[in-house]
Amino acid sequence: MDHNDQHSHDAPHVVSYGQYVLIWLGLLALTGITVALAGIDLGRWVIVTALVIAAIKSTLVLNIFMHLKFEHRMFRWFVVIALATLAIFFILLFFDYAFH
Amino acid sequence: MKPSESAVHAGHHHRDDTGSKIGMWLFLFTELILFGGMFLAYAVYRLQYPNEFKLAAIELDALVGTVNTIILLTSSLTVALSITAIQEGKKHLAQIMLGMTQVLALAFLVNKYFEWSHKFEVGLFPQSDVLLSKPPGEIIYFGLYYVMTGLHAVHVIIGMAILAVMMGFIASGRIAKDNAVRLELGGLYWHLVDIIWIFLFPLFYLIH
């Protein structure tokens, strides 16, 4: 285990230029989709599709640009806990709002 | 033998990259909660005033928002590329990429400046007579718009300052091939600012 730690410490994962550019192209495509969808009247689904696309874009940025995919698993749990905390805020607030 | 290994063996100058990254991520979570609170306020008021939000959003120029989205996404790419460049020992390329990031960040702010000046010209600014004559939902929409995109713009400016320091560190050799963790931390901050915008953009510019 000690040896493994040393290894990951000394040799950080180097992401290739090509992979970064591919992710960037993906992000631009998703931006195009979100703008195009905004032109169509989807009624209640407008906000849902916009947020789903924003979530997909954020996942790409977190995993590749922010190296989460290549870090120790602990970092992913950190992010999950932080997002879950925020989600709890939203859920509690909406319960309060709905029953007011 | 790798440098950090030799440092450990020599018994001094221990570096803990993982520890540094944990610290940065913890800081980013406080930022998440800061903006998260504002997104909560947005959610409640949008539920309360769905039609006013739609009407007010017409005043925003979706094209400016789209251009700024493309600019920020590209600036995230150049920061990411600069990290790979430094990890491969290409100091010069890393500096060029960070320089491009600065130019893109500046372009984002210039767009924002013109966007806000236009709003001010037509009288749409906090406490203006034009705005106060509108229904409460629209006043709240513009209040949230100015606070949230304004705080985001402040983060862009702080990010530019951080990346300028990183460029200095690369020049002085404090950030180098075998010691790129500072640049990685600066990059994390920049990408967070990008993610915040990924949500601000559709929520303010693309409501129809």
C-alpha cells in the first residue's frame, strides 16, 4: 500500500491534449443542444432539459478537466457528499415551500 | 530516483500533493454552498413568479450569454492544456496556454461590461425607476441576475489574479515538471468558476 501511494504521488496521471480537446468539443456540442432546445417550446420540460444538460457538462468538467476520474476514489466521495448536502438543502426547502 | 522520493529519504522538504488537493476541494465546497444558497433563492422565486421570470428574461441577450459560455469553456480547456504541458516539461507552451486563458477571461469580462452598460442605458438596474415600475417577480429576477452574475464575475477576476501568480511561479521555476500541484489547484478554482456559469447560463438566458 505504501508503495502504491508513492507511485500515485510521484507519477500523476497526465491527460493527453487530444482528450482535453475532445471533451471541449463535447462541451461545445452540449451548449449548442441546450441553446437549440431553448428555441423549442417544451413547456415544463424546458427547465428539466436545461438542468440535465448542465449536469452532464459539469460531470465532464469535473471528471476530466478537474481530474476527478484520475484521483484517489476518496475525492469522488467528497464531491458526492458535498452535492448530497446541497441536494438536502433543496429537498427540505421544497418541502417547506410545497406545504406552506 | 524521483525528486520527492529523494526528498523523503533525505528527511526534509516533504511535499503532500494529496493533502493540498484535499484542502482545495474543501474550499471549493464552501464556494458550492455560497452559490448554492443563491440558486436556492432563484428556485423558490422562479416557482413563485414563473411568468415574470420569462418576461424579464426576454431582456437578456441569449447571444451574449452563448458567446460567453463558449469563451469560458475554451478558457477551461486552455488551463487544462497548460497542466499537461507543464507535466511534460513544456514550460513555454504552458505559459502560452495560461496567457490565452487570461485573454479569454478578459474577453468574458468585456462582454459582461457591454451587456451591463446596455442594461443600465435602458434603465434596468437595481432601484431604477424603470425597474421599480415592473411587477415584483421581474424586480427579483433582475436582482438575482445582478447578484449572481456579478459574484460570478468577481470570481473570474480572482481567477485571473490566481492564474497570473501561477504564470509567475512557472517563470521562477516554483511550478515545474515534477512539481505542478500549485497549477493544478489554480486550475481547479478556474474550472469551478466555469461550472457555476454552466448553470447560470441556461437559468438566466434561456428561459422561454
